[in-house]
Amino acid sequence: MTDTDSPPRTEITAALIQDLLRDQHPDLADLPVRLGARGWDNQLWRLGDDLAVRLPWATDDADALLRKEHAWLPHLTPGLPLPTPVPQRLGEPSERFPRPWLVTTWVPGTPADHSPATRGAEAADSLAAFLTALHRPAPDGAPAGRGRGGPLSAHDEPFAEGLASATELGLIPDPDGARAVWRDAVTAPVWTGPALWLHGDLHPANVLTSDGTLCGVIDFGDLCAGDPACDLASAWILLPDDDAIGRFHRAYRPAADPATLRRARGWALLRALGGLHIGEAGVRGRPGGKPTWGPPAARSLRRLVATAADRDRRA
């Protein structure tokens, strides 16, 4: 989609949301509305005590992502061991707001980029249980993942560009170590198992914490099917220490084979590079920047490079 045919931008306010509800879901229109968060693709507004409204605002493809969540999540999330937002109503484009929007259940908690997990054992067990339950074979027709869950080699060019840019900005203390992690990951055998359901975007802003451990998973816009290594990468950026990462790997079932763990480190490296750039943009006050994304990305990068150095010493 080009800039000339992008959806028009509409200022999102509590009054607008109440008008949208009054037009399409009048039984919800009298509930109080207050801003929850402005995310990457959508704004999240709290609706009463138990609901939320998600409206696309910053990216052109958010419309399709919301419709995907509405179509698939009600069948997928029952039985998951961590709370997730469950779509309740779909709002259609109108003269008031020219894009689709979604009413979901509200999931309480604080995003992990603002309040990282500190209780490593509990967080590791929660993450392993969640991904064990989620990673089941997806049916024919499951959504594609915008490159996530596919071959890691398809991301060679973005990795090289991201590493060069981050190095130029002074965000990468050991670019050779990062390249070693990538080479090891991208040369690992590819996934040959069934395409499994994936969250596809498990980074700290999409995982909620309370009392030092994980308490919810949100934003399934990148829900897709493919290689579980894409989601297993989350241990490197969500868990507080190496002991917790090891515990996660031991608890996840079926246990990931060595090739999958190698690919997971590559996915974690890509996510860390993205977080570093977005965090740096936030520090500099640039549009779309989020300063809270930088610190967990930097910690993840240090861990990943250290694993490569350890393997080299043992070789």
C-alpha cells in the first residue's frame, strides 16, 4: 500500500469510541472508556472493567491483523494457561472511523518492557507451559506469518542491514559475536515437522507481568503457523537470567532439538536488533520509538553473544 492509498488517519478519542459503540454495539456504549496504551499497530482503550477496544492507528496492515484475531483467537485460546485477550465483537469501517476495530476481553498486568519478570523459575515455567499448549499443529488454511515461522535464511539481508545500522549507532559492542550467533543459527537444519501455531511476536511489550512473573500474553496480530523456533526465541528476551532460560528449555514439551535451539537464537538475535533500533529511536524522541524496548534487547544480545563465545571455547 502506498502513502497515497493509506487509510486516512482519524484522531482516536474516548468520545469517538463511545460513538462507534453507540452505532454498532449500543449495549456497550454506556461503559466508561479510558486510554490503555498506544501500541505499534493499534491503540488499546479500556472499556469498563472487563473489556478493551483495539483500533488500528499507526500501520496500514493492522486492519487485516485485527480481522485475523477475530477469526482465529476464539478457537485457539481456550485452555491456554496464561490469560489472553478473547475477541468479543468486531466493529466494521464506517464514516466515523474508516477501519475495522475490535472489542476484546481485558487482560490485567503490566507490559514486561516496563516491569520485567524477576522471579526466574516461575516465569520460565509459565512461559514453557504457555508455549507447550500453544504449539500444536495448525489446520490447513492457518494464516501466514509475514515471514515469521519460515526459514531463517530469508532474513539474511534484514539481519545484515540491522547489524550494520546498530553498529554504526554504537549499540553493538561485539558485532563479530553477533555474526557468529547468526551464522550458527542460519546454518542449522530447517524445521521439518508440522506447521505449529505460533504467537509470532513474543517480545516484552506483548507479555504482561505481575508480582515478578508472567500473567498474560496479548497482541496476537502476528498469529501464524510454522517453525516453533520463532516463539522459543522469547526466552532470551523475557526471562531474567541464564538459569531461567535453561529451566524454560527443560520444561518446554516436546523438548526442542539442538537445531531448533540454534534457530531460536537466530530469531532472538533478530528481535534484539529490532528492539535496539526502536529503543534508540525512543531515546532520541523519534516517531514510533519506544525507549523501554532498548534495555531488554541489549540484555538479550549480551546473552546470545556469550553463548557463541562459550561454544567456541568448548570447540
